[in-house]
Amino acid sequence: MSKTLVTTVAAGALLATAIPAMAQDASCPIKVGVLHSLSGTMAISETTLKDTMEMLIAQQNEAGGLLGCELEAVVVDPASDWPLFAEKARELLTVQEVDVIFGSWTSVSRKSVLPVLEELNGLMFYPVQYEGEESSKNVFYTGAAPNQQAIPATDYFLDELGVEKFALLGTDYVYPRTTNNILESYLQDKGIAAEDIFVNYTPFGHSDWSKIVADVVALGADGKKVGVISTINGDANVGFYKELAAAGISADDIPVVAFSVGEEELSGLDTSNLVGHLAAWNYFQSADTAENEAWVAAWKERMGEERVTNDPMEAHYIGFNMWVNAATAAGSTDVDAVRTAMYGQEFPNLTGGTAVMLPNHHLAKPVLIGEIQEDGQFDIISQTDEVPGDAWTDFLPESAVLVSDWQELECGMFNTQTETCVQIKSNY
Amino acid sequence: MILRAVLGLAMLVVATVAAPGLRAQAPEAPIQHLLQEHGEIIAKSSRRTIGPAIEALATSGLPEAQVVLERWQAKEMWFHEETGLFVFAEEVDRSTIKIFDIADGSEIGDVPDDDYKQLKPNSGIRGLIGGALVQFQLSDPNPRNRMRALNAIERRPEAGHLAALRGAMEGEDNPAIAARKARLERLLTMEFDESEEARIAAIEGFAGDLGVDVRAVLNRMVATRRGAAAEAPEGADIARLLTPGSEDLSLADAYGLLVSAELAAPRISRDAKRAALVANIENGSVAGIEVATLGSEGARDLAYAALAEAGVVEPVATEAQVAEALEAHVFFERYVAAPPGVAQAAQVALGAIELRLGLNEAADLALDALSLASIYFLAAIGLAITFGVMRVINMAHGEFIMMGAYTGYVVQLFVSDYTLSILIALPLAFLVTFGAGVAMERLVIRWLYHRPLETLLATFGISIALQQLAKNIFGTQARPLTAPGWLDGSLVFNDVVSISYIRIAIFVLALLFLALFLFVMNRTRLGLEVRAVTQNPRMAASMGINPDRINMLTFGFGSGIAGIAGVAIGLYAKVTSEMGQDYIVQSFMTVVVGGVGNIWGTLLGASLVGLLQKGIEWMNPSNTLAAQTYMILFIILFIQFRPRGIIALKGRAAEA
Amino acid sequence: MSDLAIGAAPRRPFVARHPSVLIFLALLALFTLGVTILAEGFGIGVISTSFVKTLGKTLCLCLVALAMDLVWGYTGILSLGHMAFFGLGGYAIGMWLMYARTELIVIESLSAAPLPPTPDEIRDGIANQIFGVVGASELPPIWAVAHSLPLQLAAVVLVPGLLALVFGWLAFRSRVTGVYLSILTQAMTLGLALWLFQNDSGLRGNNGLSGLQNLPGLGGVPQSTVSMWFFWGSALALGLGYVLCAWVVSGKFGSVIRAIRDDEARVRFLGYPVEAFKLFIFTLSAVIAGIAGALYYPQAGIINPAEVAPIASIYLAVWVAIGGRGRLYGAVIGAALVSLLSTWFTGGQAPDLDLGFYRIQWVDWWTVLLGLSFVAVTLFAPKGIGGLIDLITERRPPDRHGADLGPEPGALREQEADAK
């Protein structure tokens, strides 16, 4: 808490001295675009983030705004319709002339927005864990890259639980596909044979899980400890966990670690039969720090006692505060100036430690592993030091040679083998 | 370590002075002392390094060791962050804990939790602790602790457990536990006994056993390693010979074996070749060949060969050399996990299990298919009435299912007893959707009886309106609908064949509705009138039947059944505003494939769709989406060739 | 068509018989001109580029609605799968756009390498760029001709056309009609969507094809200009499509398909090959839908399987029904009105409606309103919005030329029936 206070005071002090100098280059009010679906299938996840942004902006205005200006949230609804994301992003940047956008949840919506951002040189903060293999000059990725969630969780399976055989279950879309691809390659590097990795993809909202759960149980027949890595998305998890519970699979026999199941998702479930199964995130509501306590209290006060906080909310919290500090440091909300000032920005995590913005537009954040408890919360049983996010994974041969460095190399896709920049703009 | 303990002692003095109200812990107690010796690794809490600490506790002979291990396992042990002293603690509230001495369990008092850190052994460490506790718990008077010990052995069998288990078999009075002990003893004998005969006897004792535990042990024992040699090796431990290029050993793998055994030269990847060429560019050419011409693999091969000739790079194997090397060597698998005799016996036992396993897997698949069929049937039975009998296309049928499910959810909000709430929810869901169905028939459908395509569109409009309405009321997030406790778990025939009780309940419900449908349609006045009205409404009207009333009731009946189906589906899957959409197309397919207007056709249709889907899933287990795609494709083709379904009505009824 | 003309009064020109075509074309030209003047690309910049894109996309939706009207309004086949053809057209053009753009990037990046790239390396590079994101690195066989614009353009027409031809041939041959056909077409689009959703099918699964608004080799041209090109293209396509549809539904051919709609069995007894007529219309409309899709998605920027989900096709039917089926301008009005209204309401611009006890937020309630208005149109105004135009035109004296068609006095005359 005190640290935040110091930062705020410092920012305030900086602000007070800087106001006269920059009154001319920042037009008031400073507009912040919020591009999250408020209707359609993704509304449930994204509406929370819209509320988060509104709360953050209100808090910032109470603390004196930014560069002497009030902040104003410009909220649009892309309605879970991916082409609409591009359209709304263009509208935000050209018609509303916002200075920054906080938005998107699914990978496909991000890919839809990317060309518009790069064409118009916008700036977006993307708050959700994602599959990596992308680096855009105009996007800051405040969610986890695979090496900040999937790889540490797999290490945990290998080292701590002694899992020798893996079932990678996922919903059939890009995040699970790419993540599982990376994991397969990683596991084989670690000496797990290809036949000890079972992969299955199911459609969105899948409900008939009996066969798949039976397949997983059958994996144990050759005497190796089986673990499930789940990238199952959204409400399909309800059926999956129900079937898991019905089959009487305890976390001690076949542990399940999920990358897309957080506090929100568990609220649709009776978790008494799931105690001990795992999830990996960079944030859990149960994190025991003073900052988090204040954050959760502020959220509950604004939104209601029954509401929970989750990982993408923390990502926006860090991203927004970093943007505020970067704009303050740059003395302007100009995209290029803010981008330059972003590198090396530090901000305290809600889970303890400090997040740092790296030149590849990813954060260095700690990785947490939590066990599901009866009350639908997670008991944090493992917390690593800060792991720097990696845009291009080291575990796929094509990507291992690529690095992203927008500060020194000014290239998001630099081939270290040929020492050339493959491309400046993304290929979406 | 000792230094740390001393330091801890000194710190403790400070801590005691700082908090005079608290009774001191006993840092000199032997158990605390022992823990302090391993304090660092215990605090680090990683399965990789924790071994010595658990080992030391387990073998310390201290009477408190068992309690300490148990409470550590239960996440009840904390330590002071400065002194490193361990205590037991209970959380009083978010920031206060009540601590107890670990030596004698006596209460020390309430303290703020800021200075203390909870030990959170992960499930790997908990397993290790469980293993260490086996020796204490196997003969524990409390049967639950004995079961725990057996679980621990089962999860992590060790050679050391065999003697302990044999020692604890005597005097077991609980028959269930005695049986488990006996089985575990045989399993451990199979894997760890010193005498080969005893192991083989144990293996033979398990002939035909389908248990996953048995197969796990057997499979571990028949583990092999691949090898390659110039001559066929002698020895009993050779499991089999492999032919390169066969299904078991690809040519590339075989050559890889040779390379790793240093029996052949490696091949070079395209990238490595390019790197080698790049490294040897001199004045715009490689080995005298101009760089600009190296735009094809053939040219690069030549350049590389030229470099090799010049001795700049290692020569690589050509295709011919690879073939020759593969020809010149034999490939084999060698038993590595057990003596050859035991491994062979295990192999034989596994072979005998194989066939039974296959049969049982087929049975399990059939059960799954049956269950899926009953779910489709349940979802479609309402439609079999509204569409099959009345020929009304109701696109909002899926939303009636959803309404039923939400009714269940709302009932559970008010009635917390799950059994009671389901008993209330089932009839209530029927009433709610019956009402909705009647309202819809009165307000919309009856005006459109002669315009079936318009019915389709109008009911679709209702469908999207209802869906959005549900979103506005209940939100987009899945809502919990929890089955009563007696429906938890599953009916287990053996380790392969099992089915969850909730699915059995759905199956029974589907049968009940089939019976109800048949009874109403064939044995009641209503059914007679319904059939009369659908066959010839004018004639029926002239016989004194009120077709309006009958249509209304029939439609309500079909809708009501959809509501009950909704409760059942919500119990096994999820309750969302979009759940109806998951079933509507499949339900129509089920009815159309089966043959419109015949309940047996619907039953057949559901069975066909369920069986087919599971069959395709079985063939391609890694992609469930593909199964659904091919099933739809199959249905499209099926309808093209048999447009009236499996059971086609003949004669006049078909034209109605 | 010529046999009908024999013995009849001399035929007047096509546009004279169909004044609505001329009116429509004039309005469309006016609209295009207006947008051009107001837009950023070549005009004064009152209309933003994003709105130009919305308008351009709306024109494409009007075109696919025309196709839908052709099959449903005129021929009576309620296809609930026409957006599948629309999507296929989009995928066909999207493949070329992605491939060509990626090829340029790969060649440029490889040209800096010390060795000249081999064809294999270029292909692998492209595959990696396109499929790296979905965890694959090989170009699926389905992309075999993606490098060629003419072939992919042919695919825009051929793929939807062939699918419609095969599907229609199977379905019509088995005499699958009415609601059965509707369900079957819905199954077709569901099957296609599920297939596209799979990563293994080689079209990037759920991610679909993206970045389609960037034309290969034209990176320097601003989107404000590109958007106008596509706007013009869409307007042209809609104009041509309208004339084509009007021509198809006029004359004897048009009479036959309307007769099929009204009573299929009788037309069959009269000796017409009903199946062939239906198949022709079904395939033609699929081709039109494919072309509309190929123009739509480069403006949308991204295509993914959700675009061909069954719901999209049902909305298409909704547009046509609300606009008024069986009349071409009805389809256009319906598509334009409902899709623009949808954008407006779901975009959060519509002001909330305060009822005192409850505040109606249109983001939440628009779909409910749409669904209910759809029921209302079906029940109370089967002619849709186009029916309003009847109120105006029927005030004018009928256009009576040619011989009486029926025995009673006052029966429709030839020209009149022809024009309807």
C-alpha cells in the first residue's frame, strides 16, 4: 500500500511541476478507449474488464487526473463480433480520437484489431493470457505469455507432482492449439515420449465429456502418473468438471491444471468435488498482500459483495497504471512518446513483487499456482519470482530463433540466426 | 544447520520478550530440533528436495512424528518467519491465528499472522508424507487412517512397503480393508518380491484382472528399451526383433538408433546444411559455386558435397549409405524393468487381459453411446410431439429446454435441499413450459397452421427473443444446477466400464417419457383426439372434438416435456442462455432421421445419432469436433437418400 | 422467353416493363455519388472511413439478400444456409489476400539472407507465417492455388456454385421440400461451420483469415482510398446483381419459378422439369452470395467460422421477410434497414429508454425487439416493408396491355401478369 502511495505522491509531484510545460500538447479531456464486448458470448468475461477500466479511470481522476486533465472513458461495444472489433477500433482512433485503448479478450479479436492499430499507429493494452507468437509495436501484452503460465505449470507437474504422462485437453481454437503445440515440444525436450502425450480438442460449449474422461483414466493403465493440462474454455468447463467429479477422480490421482479457469468460472460450479485441482495464473483473489486487500475491497464496494476479482483485471490494473506513469514521464499522451517511456516502467503487482515492462512489450510477472478450495477460491501453493514474458517461444524450432525488441532493435520479429528483421508490421 | 537452530533460539528469546503475553514454545523439544535441522528445505517446500526432511521425521522414532507429519500434510503447520520455529496453527480470522506447540500440542495463544507463514505442501509432497506415514497408519486403530495408508501405497508403491504391509495383514478386523490389503500385497509382491517364483505366481494370480492398478504394474514390468547391433543379440531379455520401416519402427527412428549408438554417420538437416554453406561463403561463392545460383536444394547439395570433398565440413550420409546401414544392422527391444522370466510372464498376462479389455472398452463405448442417445431422445421427444405429430416447426423448442433448466436453477435458489428442489423443479418446469407452449400456440402458431415456413420464421423470432431475455435476466454466465448427492458418482462395473448415476437417471427419464408418450397417444381419450385432429381436423370437428383445444393441449404437452428435459440436461451439463441452441438442430435431425410422426422412429434416430457420434469419436479420439462434423455430413447424406427417415409413414398419413 | 413473345403485342424494353429497376439504379447511383463526395477518400471527409466500410458492407449484404429473395421470395425454397455460400466466397478471396501479402513479406525478409532462397524455403516461410499462430507449419493442400488471383477469383464463383449444385441436386432429386429442406440447408451450414472451426481443415480454425483489408502490394494506399474502391465495387455488384435478378424473374422463366413457389406439384404435372429450375435458381443465388461475400470480407478485415454459423443465415431470412419477399427492392430495403439498425442499436449509440421503473438499454434489448418484430411481421404484415410501396402504386391505374389471361372480364392481362 505504502509503495502505491509513494508512487502516487511522486507522480503527483512530477505532475505539479510538469503542468505548465505540457498544457499545450495534451488536449483535455484525455480519452481512454475501452474496447470490450458488452453483449454476445464474450460479454460475461469482458464486461468485468469494462467495469474495471471505469473504476481505474474514476480512481485516477480522484487522484488528480493525468497531465492536468481529466480522463474520460470512451466505451464501445464490439458485441463479440470479431469484424466489429476492427470497425470499432477504427472508430475509436479516428472519430473519437482516443489516446489509448484497453481492450480485447479473445485472440481472434486481437488479430482483428491489429491491422487497424498498426495502420493508424494506435496503442492498445491487451490484458488476457494468450498464446504468444506475436509482437506488435502498437500493443502491450499485460497478460501472460505461454512461458509465464503454461511452461511453469508444466514444470510444476513434472517436478512437484511427478507426472509422467500428459493429457492436453483443449477447446478447438487458437490459444489451446498453439499452447499445446508448445507444450508438446517442451515435454519432448524434457524426455516425455510422444506416445505419453494425449491431445484432444473439443468444440466450444462441449457438454458430453464421459468418453474423454474415460480416455484420460485409461491413460493410467501403463503405470505412469497421469496429469491433465486443460485449456478448455468457458462454460464447457462446467460439464468437464462435473464429469470429472462423477468419475471420482481425485486431484491426488489425476491432477488437472487449468489455464482458463478462474474465480469467475468457478462461480458456476459446486466445487466441493474439485478441491485440490489446480489453476495457473499471475493473480488470484486470495493473494495475501495489502495492495490486493485494498483492490478487492474497492471492487466489492463498487460492484457488490458477491463479485470476484481475477487475473485479467490485475493485468488492466498494472497496464493502466503503467500507462499513466509513462504518460506522466513522457509529459504527453502521444503514442510514440508513451511507448518509449513504457520500457522499463515498474509497478507493484497485487500479488507482491514488481512488474516490469520489457522491450518486447510483455511484462515480467510472478507465476502462481493455486488449488481449488470448497468456497470457489484458490489456495496459492506456489509462487515463482518474476518471469519475463517471451513473445516468441523457445520451444518451437521456428520461433526459437526469433526475438522481439522494440527498444534497441526496433523490430518485433528479429531473426537472430540471420540477424535480420523479418517484419516490422504484424502479419496478423 | 546447528548455527541456524542456535540463531533461532536467540530470536525466540527476542520474540518472547516482545510478546510477553504468550507462553513460550519449547524450542529445545527434540521434534522441534529435528525440524530445525531441516528447516530450510521444509520452508522451501519442493518435492525434489523435501525427501531428507520427511525421511528424518519418519525414522526419528519420536512419538510426535506421526502427528507432525499428519498435520503438516493437512496444511496446519506454520513457521515463524524470523526464528524459523514451527508451530501448529488454526486461522481465527483473516489476520489472526491461534498457535499450538508442536511438541505437545498445547495452545500458546492468538497472534497476528504477519510474522508467521503457512507451510503449503503441494500434492506431490503430501503424497511423500503419506508414504512416510504408511508405517504409522497401517495398523492405526482408526480405519480411515488405515485406508489412507493403503491409498498412499497404491499411489506410490515402494519396495519398502511390502514388509510393512505383510506385517499389518494379521489382525485386520475390517473385511473391506482386509481385502484391499490382500490385493495390494499381491500387487507389491508382483513388483517387488525378491523371489522370481513368488512374482510369477502373483502375476498368474491376476490372470484376466481388468484393474487399472494391475495393468499399471504389469506394464511397468514389461518396459523395454530399443537397441541396434550388427549381430542379433543373444539372451533371454530380448523381447523381440524389429524391422525398420514397419509400423513399430520407422526408417528415420531406426537410423536415429544407429546414429545414437555411433554405428552410422548422422544425416544433416536443411537448416544445418544452409548454416554450413553460409559459414563457408568466400568472395560471393561457396567451394567455387556462386552464391546466387544456390536457390535450390539440388544446387545446395552439390555445394555441400564440394565442401565435404575439400574437407571443410563433415561428410554426411547419402540415401544409399543410409539404406546400407539399415540393412547391415538388427534392431531389437530389450526388457529393462524386470528379470526376463518375470517380464515374459507379465507379457503373457497382459496379452490375456488384452481381449477382455477390448470387449469391456466396447461395452463402455456402447454405454456412452446409449447415454448420449438418451439425452438426444429426451431433447427430441417434445419435438416428436409438436413436429412429429402436429407438424409444427418450433424453432423455440431449444429455448423451452433452456426455460426448464433455468426453472431448476431458480428453484435451487429458494430450496437448498437438492433432492427436494429437483422434485419441485421437475413438475414446475413442466408447468412453466406448458404455459409458455400454450401461450405461443394461442398467440402465434394457430394463425400459421397452413404456412409451415412462416411458422418456422416466427418461432425463430421467439427463439432469439427468449434467448436474449434469458441473458438479460440471468446473465451470460453458466448458472449452477446441482444434482442431489445420491446422483453423485458413478456405477462402476470394473475399472473400464462405468457410467455416472446422473446419466443413468437421464436414461430412465427418457424411458419413462417414451412410456408416457405411448400411453397418452394410444390409451387415452386425449391421444385418440390428437390422432384424429392431426389426421383430419374437419372430420374430427364434426365428431364433436374441438380441434383448437386439442392443438393447444398437444403443443403444451410437447413443450412441457421439453422443460423437463431441460432440468435433466442442466443437471448433467450446464445452464446457459445458449444451451437450447446446442440441441435444436440435433433434435430436428433426430426426428427427421427417425421418420416424422413415429415415436419409435425418433428413438431409432436418437440411437443412430448417438452411436454414430461415439463411433466416430472412438476412431478419432483427439478431435471431438470432427466427430460432430462428420455426423452432420452423414445425416445430410442419409436424408438425401431416405428423405422420409428410417421409419417412413406410408399411404395417406404420409401426405398429411 | 421468345416463344411467349410470339403473337403478343410488341414487347417494350426491359426497363420500361420494370420501372422499379430504373428507379433502383438511379437511387443507387445517387447514393454512391453522395457517399463519394462526403467520404474521406476522394471527398470532403464528412463521413469517416469506418462508416464508409459499414456502408460498403451493407451493400454486400443487400446483394446476398437479393440472392435470398431469389430462392425464397420467388422460388419458395426457404434456404437457411445461404450465408455458407457468402462465407465461402469470403474465404476464397481471403486465401489469396493472405497468401499474396505474406509472400511479399517472406520474400523481402529472405532477400536479406546470405543465400538466395529456395522455393521450398519461401513456401515454408509463408506456411509458417500463416499457420504459426495456429500451431502448424505446413501449407495444407487446400491452399494449392492460393498464390494465383485468377484461380482464387474463379473459386469465389465455383466453390459456392459447386456446393450448391451438388447439394441442390441431391436434395431436389430426393424431393426434399418445405421445412425439411430448410432444416437440411441449416445442417449444411452448421456442418460447414463445424468443419471450418477445426484447425485440421487448414483454414486457421477459429481464428479464420485476418488482415484482409490490406491489399498485397498496395501497402502505401491509405484505407480511406481502399474503402472507396470497395464501396464502388460493392455498389457496382449490387447494381448488376439487381438487374440480373430482375431479368431472371421476369418473363416466362420468372413465371415458372413463381408457379413452383405457389404449387410445385401442378407445375410438375404441366411437364416442366421443376428440379432443374430449382437447381438453377439455387446455384445462381449461391454464386451471387459468393460474390457478395468476396466483396464483403475485405471490407470487414477478418473472416472466421462464426460468420457461417446457422444464425447468420436465419438473420438473412429475417431481413428478406421484414423487407418484403417476392420483390427485389424489398430484400434490399430489409437488409439495409435491419443491418444498419442493428449496428446502431448494438453499438451503444441508441439512447436508453427510461420507462420510469426500468431503464431499457438497447444493447440488451435490441435482440428481443428484433425477434418480436419478426413475429409481428410474419403475423400481421406478410408483405413486409415493401408492402407499403403497394399502397402507393395501387393508387395508380393498372398498366393494362396485351390480351386477357382469363375468361372473366377484368382478369389479369398478359403484360400485367408479366410485370408482377
